Amino acid sequence: MKHFKSLSDMHRDNGFLPPEHPMLSLVRITPDLVLNFKEFTCDFYMIGLKDVKAGHWLYGRTKFDHDKGSMVFWKPRQIIEIKNLEFEEDGFILLFHEDFLLGNSLQGEIQQYSFFDYETNEALHLSPKEEKVMRALYESIASEYANNQDEYSKDIILANVNSLLRYSERFYKRQFINRKNLTGKTVTAFTKSLEKYINEDRLTKDGLPSVAEMAAQLHMSPRYLSNLLKIETGKTTQELIHIALIAVAKNKLRTGNENVSEIAFALGFENLSYFAKLFKKETGSSPKDFKNHLLN
């Protein structure tokens, strides 16, 4: 598998003209364009606005469903493969090297945008008005990109990239809210999956369930699942896992003869102090005080 460290190498290997900037590239998508990229990884961020008609698109080992979504986001060192990708209408792909962010506040802030960790089937669905916003920001970047670049160009371009990401975050939240029926089903499916994990006594065998494992069971990326649950319940996946475990712990303290350490171990906690801290956070008292109160 090839790894691209420079945009120039990537352009050359895929038959594109050289980029105007060594760390920034803009690819305009047209209906007559057919994209083919052999399986690769790279050091670039990518943002794509597209309306795919046909073809194969792989990202992070997940096959892209071209009936879903109009914007996708990739981060460095993910596996990407594109075969015979055809488009319904004009779009764009924006690529920038991670080093292009050096010295700019976006270098740290970009880690906050969880949609770079979403799978391809969790793409952003844009309304016509939202799409106009995204296209306008891209055109602002393209205009600056095509001009004779000077000391202000990088900051102007990155300001537009930052705006594009902020709008993406806003539109994703709108998407979650507008799909409450789907979100409700996800909460139900998550709860059933977690209950099954607990009832099958996997806590003792396998330890605490991870967010990644719960997300995989629901065929979602961990960050997408957490964001979806946060909108519906106000809690992240990890918080909901903790709440469920503490509920089990409370029942064990009420009805069983096990001591606190035995209960903690049975629930998959290897660290007793971590269990006690979590229990107090959720209930307001330590496990020992909780049990003593019940006995009294």
C-alpha cells in the first residue's frame, strides 16, 4: 500500500496537474470526471462535497454507500481506496497537509471535530441552503488559492477552512436533531446491547465494555455514536455505560452479601478506587456508605 507524504506525489500518481501550493490542493468534481485511487494512506486532511452516481469508495476499511450523505471528512493515515467513482453534479475535494496547520490555532482545534473519525456511512446530509454555504466557503478558498499568494494567504485560507468545519459541526447537530426517530432507535439498541453484555456475565469474563466495542455492535464509529447519544440523552456513550454499571452495583449492594471489592471485581473494575470514585460521582456517596445506610 502506498503512503503519500506530499500532495505533488499524490497528484502525479493519479494523473492530476501539480498543485498550486505544496501543502494545499483543490480538486473540482464534474459529472464527466471518473476518480480512481489505488488503496493508499497519506499525511493529508480531506474534505469532500459530492453527489456520487456510481463507484467504489473505501475509507477506514468501510465501504462507502453513495446513496447517503453529501459531505465526507478524512484525516491523515486512514486507508482510502476509490474505484471508478462517477458523480451526478459538480462538487469539490479539498486536501491540505497536516503541516499546513503549523502555527495556526486550527492545528489544535481540528482535533475537536469528531466527524473526522466518522465512517463513510455517517456522512453529512446537507440541505440546499447548507450546501450553498459550503460552496461559498470553498469558492473563497479557491479564489485565494488561485491568486498570487502572499503573507496573508495562508491565514485567509485557513480562516475559511475553519468556518467550513464550524458550519459542518452545526449542520451535523441539525442532522442529529432532525433524525430523532433514528436516534431514539439507536438509544434503544444501545441499551439492549449493553444489557445483553451485562446479563451474559461478560463483565467478569471480559471486563468493562469499551465505547469502541459498543459502537461496533451498532455498526457505528465510536465518536458518531457518542455524539448521537449526547443529542438524545445528554450523556456520552462512556457516561451511559458508567450509569448502567452503577445501577447494577446499587442493586448488588442492596440485595447481595458481596462486599464492595467483590462487587467491583464482578462488574469488571480492576481498580477499586476508580469504582468508588465513579460510584460517588453518580450517587453522591461511597459504596461503603451506601451499603451501610441500607443496613441501618
